Amino acid sequence: MSDAESQTVRAMPTRDFSDAGSERNFTVGQAVDLTAGEFANFQAAGLVKAEPTDAPAADAGEATPPARRGSK
């Protein structure tokens, strides 16, 4: 196995799908570890995106609402 095959990429499925070759099932919203080759193939097909690793999980989806002006 080459170094490229042994590296894994943390990915997030963009929709539910099954991979016919490996018979694995993937569910949207459930992060998975893929080989670099699997990730490249699935990403090219629009099935996965790279999971961001630099953003803290607690901050995901929580935005501060804008301040209201002129209302009391």
C-alpha cells in the first residue's frame, strides 16, 4: 500500500448514498474517514465534502443575531 492510499480524509456526505464497489452506506451528516482515492472519487461526484477541522464544533451553526436599531 502506498502512502497516498494509507492517508485518510475526514469527509461529510452531502446526501445518503451507497457505494456499489465497497457495499458501504453513507448517511448525510455523519462524518466518515475515507482513503484519499475514495475521497477524490466521491468529491468529484458531488457526494462528499471535506469536513473542516479548524472550526470548533460548538460554534457550528450558532450565529449572533444582528442588533436591532430603533426598537424598544
